Amino acid sequence: RKIYELGIESIPSESECYPAKLAHGHVAWLLKKGLDYIFYPCVPYERTEVTDANNHYNCPIVTSYGENIKNNMEELQNPSIKYQNPFLSFESEEILTKRLCKYFPEQNHIPVAEIKAAAAAGWKEMQAVRKDITEKGKEVLDYIEKNHSHGIVLSGRPYHVDPEINHGIPEMITSFGVAVLTEDSVSELATVDRPTIVMDQWMYHSRLYRAASYVSTRNNLDLVQLNSFGCGLDAVTTDQVSDILTKRNKIYTVLKIDEVNNLGAARIRIRSLLAAIKDRERKNILPTKNDTAHHRVVFTEEMRKEYTILVPQMSPIHFDILEPALASCGYNLKVLPSTPECLDYGLKYVNNDACYPSLLVVGQFMQALLSGEYDLDKVALIITQTGGGCRATNYIGFIRRALEKAGMSQIPVISMSAGIEKNPGLKINLKMAQRAIQALVYGDVFMRVLYKTRPYEAVPGSADALHQKWLSIVQKSVQNGKKAEFKRNIQGIIKEFDELPLKDIKKPRVGIVGEILVKFLPLANNFLVDLLEAEGAEAVCPDLIDFFMYSLYNANFKAEYLGKKKSSAKINNFLIQYLEFCRKPAKEALAASKRFEPPAHIAELAKYAEPIVSCGNQTGEGWFLTGEMIELIHSGVPNIVCAQPFGCLPNHVVGKGVIKELRRQYADTNIVAVDYDPGASEVNQLNRIKLMLSTAAKNM
């Protein structure tokens, strides 16, 4: 506890988990002891322990927390202290050794032979420890069997073994005469029924699911899951572990823990569990052998002809054009309206620890399906899947679970991704890609020209009227995808907005960055653009298409430092060039205009971010969010609202986590981080934004 208090001043985000907060105290303690060298690597990929899982990430906090320490602990600015936090992959001994052999000779002048020997010894010892834990697990299981006693698998992550984090829960359970095992001591004794309803992509969770599968087959074992407050990923894991156990007639128990050391509630829960176990023994209630896998409904070619595909609203200014663009390719698409009521549906059908965007997305779908407007046997849902280490890849699981809950599991959910799932009824061809890209470029251009002119318009309503005029033109044009027409339209839009009569006044410019859905969906950010304009400011919102460029650009870092394929990086760089080619008419017309600025290249944003966060930060918006903030500062927009979902894991590091360092490096920076959530106080959000605006007005 004292160690935690040592680092409390440097914690950038109150809503992150206790293990993350504790890391600040550990580093502060080391510095207090006079250490002048600290090595705190960032590890995106864990070793491949469960071969049939979808991936083997660490959680976004474990992946990048070394960055938060670097950017928020002032003591590390001392030149006599050497702090290193390189991004490494634990995927295999070979990949890790190769990275270390490149890093340490350059940075610490350690001979390659010495590094290779140390890496081999370390890897061997890690495997030996893993074997010891499994052997000990078998020993305890034999003891339980021989003595006709009971065991509890106390499951969590490696840091839950720390007595400061688990607050003595293992000892409390053993005081009731029950054996305690860790999830990694039994996880190798079973396999998981696949496919799972969730994307099984975090290594420690894969282990958790296997442990739950093992417990579900044993009458003398039960499972208790430890869940740290603020652990966003447990919105996924708690549901999945619960599924595995309850479908096989076992009890599921979860204990939420944080820095508060009060075991009263946990003691009551454990006593209740043990009483229930005894009751089940008396009634001879045994586990069943049910299949716990989720067999999804595939979207077929036959379905394509008759089904309506529902699309969640994310950015009206873009999706108003994207809808006709995709519909012209032979799909019956309907972009859903986002109304405040959809949140109630989200809260009803999604784990309430899930992040705000997932509640909005699922809420939109469920509101539409329960409205009676659609034939439930002739409707499909579509969602993008990035495949990254944040919760967003699991939105598809949240949607399928909501459908199951509502008795609509016959509805196919289509993943729009780079091959994560196959759906024969969805074929993305060049024609479709070109029209979708044109729609996104139109939306980005509208955002730039409309937000730049509307606060200054001489005739009220003239900017919106001009937007509506061009919107109807481009909605028709995007259905044929003609390049010459696209170029003419882009030039026409920029020319007419360039000539729109404006008042000669100056207003503070405020950038909007953050999580992609909260940034672009007015309902999600409480109509932030309207609020800023009503308060006498000009909103500046970076382009949506840049997020896709960022996702593609990440392959370069993975190939260079994390042992991934160089061929993937080459393909992605070609795709970036193609996207740049598609938006070239817009960049040229914006550069030639009097009022507007063209967007920066994605490599430039990476260069901006690099001194503050590594390009290894690839969960959620990752380094791209930091890069956008710095690009805004360089463009004369030092006032920034960082709009993020409450408890967004990557934003603890690349949003809130970089504000202190940005203020240190750029003196005029005026950033406010605003959390959005169904329960968030609008008055609190408003006050914080107004305070930022008053500072912006003073600085003009």
C-alpha cells in the first residue's frame, strides 16, 4: 500500500486498474533506492501458449504501460537516470532473441553472444517455471481427489498473485478448508469448445477459458474470477467464462477488487458460494456435457439477394454518402439512426463494463430489430473488425450475445475485416472499394470546409445550405464512381466554400480528437461540434480516412520490431499509396484554396508522435491519437478536446497519458480530456470544455 502511495501523484487517469496504478509506485520506490537504470519493456504479443486461439495479445495497458511511466514521472527527466521501454514481442524465443540482439548492442553495448545466451537461459527457465506450476496443480488435484475435498480455481492474471492486489483472498478461501489453485496450474488439462462467441485474442484470457473448461468437467472444483475495477477487457472475459460454466450447469462467481482493502463483501460471496456447493452436493447436481461453442450464422450469397443489411451510424457526415455508395454495388443497406433511446437498449443487452461505443453500436442494432420495422428472418447486421488488441475487435461478440439474449440468434452478423471471418455473401471488389473511398473523401472534405466556414458565415445558415446542395449532388455521383466527376465535384465544393461570404472575425480554434466513434458520432460526444460553435469557437476535426491509413501503416513497425511479415508491410504501404492517390484531388484543391489546409501524410503524423510515444502503441487509436494532437498544435490549433469513452484502455496511455508531456514540450497547449459514458454528467463535461474555451480566449 505504501508503494502505491509513493507513485500516486504521477497517475494520469483515475479510472485505470489498480495494477497499473501500482506500477507508478514500484518505479518511484526503485528511484528512491538510488537506482539509475530501469528497463520496463512494452510487450504487445505474449508467447503462443494456446495454439487454437485467435491471437495472443497482452491487454492494452500491459502492452504500453512503460510509455505512461516515461511520460508522467518527472523524476525520469533527470539525465543521470537511464529509462528504457522498448517494444518487444514474446511470440517465440527466436523473435524475442532477434529483437534483443538488435536493441542491446545499439543501446547498451552488450555483446550479441551474451544476449543470445541470456535469452536462451531465460526462456528455458520460464518454461521450467510453467512446468512446475502445472505439476503442482496436478498434485493439488490428486490431494482433493484422495481426501474427497473441494477446490477453488482462483482465476485472474499473473499480477493477481500479488498479495497487495488480491488483498489476501486466497488465504481467506483456504481458511474455509478449501484448496486454492491458480488458473495456469490447470489450464493445460482441457481445451475450449470452439469457435467461441468472443474473439479469443488475449493470451492470459485464453488460459482463463481453458481453466473454466476444465472446471466445468469436474464435480469437486469451482471457479472464482478476480476482476480489477477498470479492467475493460473483463467485460469480454467475464461473460465468456460465465458462458462456459453455466452452460455446463456450474456456478460462476466473480469478485471485483481495487485498491480498497475491505474483504467483507468478498467473504460473504465466498461463503454463499460454498453454501451453494454443499446444497448442490446434497441434491446430487452434477456438471453436464453441453457444447459451449458458438456456431455463427454465415451470410451466404443467397442471403445477399433478399436480406437488408443494417449498418450502425458512426459519422453522419460520411455515412450519408457511404450508404448510397455501397447500395449501388448490389447491397440493400440501411444506415441506422442514432437516437438517445438506443443507449437504453445498449445498457439492457451489453455487459455494463463494456465501453461506451459498444453500448451505442449494440443499442442501435437492438432498437432497430425490436422496432418491428424489419423481417427478423431477412435481416443481417454488419460491423468492422480491426483485429487489434483493444475491445473493439470484440464488438461482434457483444452483438451476437445480445442477439442470443433477445432470442434472435438466427440473424447473421457480418464481419467487415481483413479475413478474420469468411462470409460468401459479402464480396469486397475494386468497384465497391473505390466508391467507399470516394464517399469517405467527400465526407472528410465536407468536414473541413463546413467546420471552417460555418462559425463565420455572413448569412446564417448559408454554410449548411451549401453543404446540403453538394450533398445531394455527391450522393448521386458516388453511385457511378466516375473519377473525373469525383475530381470536378471536389474542386466545386472547395471553390464554393472558398467563396462563401464570411464575417472578418477571429475565433479560437479547437481540435477534436479521441476514440473514433466518440470523435465522429454527435450523439456519442453530446453534439460537441455544435457546442463549440455555440460557445464561439471553430471546431477542427482531423479526417476519418486517416484512421484507416494508421491501421495500414502499423504493419511497418510490426515487421521491423515485432517479427511480423515484411510482405504485409509492403502490401499495406501500397494500399496507403492507393488511398493517397484517391484523395489527391482533395489534397490539391485544399492546398490551392485560400481558406483550407490539406491533411498531413500518415508518415508525418508518425514522425510527430515518435518523440512522445512509440509507433508500437497500436491498440485503439494508439500513436495516431498523439500524432493528431501534435499535428493540430503544429497547424495553429493548440486547444484540443480529447473525447474518449470512460475507461478506454488505450487512451489511458495515448490520450490522457500524454497530456503532461505535450504541455511540457509545447508551452501553449490547452488540452482537456473529456470522458463520455451513459452515466457521465453532461454538466461536468460542459464545465470542463468551457474552462478550456476560456483559456483559449485568453491565449488569442
